[in-house]
Amino acid sequence: MRRMTVAALMIILLLFGGCARGGDKGKFETFRAELAAASEVRMTAEIEADFGGSARAYTLAMTATAEGSVVEVLMPELIKGVKARIGNDGNRLEYDGVILDTGELTGDGLTPISALPRLTDTLGRGHVDGVWREGEHIAVKLIPDDVIILTVWFNAQTFLPERAELMDQAEGRTVVRCEITAFELIS
């Protein structure tokens, strides 16, 4: 009798655990639909870019629309105000003749300035490889291509992204860490 009770409890726990994971994946799919329906995405994040031998920190603000993204450097102070336009017609930097060469983080051209547009694009179209809970966060692992893996931690209550990591698949190391300080979907 006791074995049957333990077995029944284990089955119930497995079923409830499966429902919770499915529910979290469903929350992500709802977020993804809202992202697709938005006419504009605004995000501000503190970025740490790891170049393998050195790391650099940036604070960036991005506005993304169907035509492309505009990313503005807020910090460091030396390059504050530099804007990158990333769109279907190519990439362009603008700021009183300043040229910003931050260097590539991956073989496909990921740079600190293109990290937020890549993150947004991957949220919309990347293959969901896993969804799990970590404390007060729901983590989602996305694979958009053969180059990077994106993991995003969403606040479990608001389901807004708060943290993200972009990993270079070839090297098996995290090349960008983001602390997302503001995120907004505009209809």
C-alpha cells in the first residue's frame, strides 16, 4: 500500500512539473506573439563584451522597427551619442565623423553594438531549445543559427526580459552579457 501511495505521488509530481514547464513555454510564446505584433521595441541594457583576452562595458539604448534598429551608445562617456543604424540596407555609424571599431565577437560579425538587435531578432525567430525556472526567473534558451546560443532570463511575474547571454557555439564561451534595465513593446 505504501509503495502505491509513493508511486501515485511521484506520478502527480511529474504531471504537475510537466504542466509548469509547458505553462512557462506558453508564456514565452505569448511574449513572442506580442513582440511580433509590436511596431517598435525599445530596450536599454548594460552590456559586457568578452573578446577573449579583454572585456569592455557599454550602456546601449536600442529602438527597433520593421525597417531596422538604431542603437545609441550611452556609456562610456568617450563615445556617448554614437549611433548605429542596423537595417536591411546595411549598417551605418553616425557621430560627427567618429568611427567606432569595437571588434567582432563571433565569426559572423556580432559586435557589442549589434548585440541588442541580434537579441531582439533571436527572441522573435530563434528555435526554443529549453525553458526552465531559476528562482524568480524563467530562463529561455534559443538557437537562431549555428553561430550563437541566446539565453534570456524573464521576470516570472511580468515576463519581461531582465538578463541575457549570447554564447559563441564554436568557442563554447559567453561573448556578451546583458543586464536589461528597460524593455518596452510599442503597438
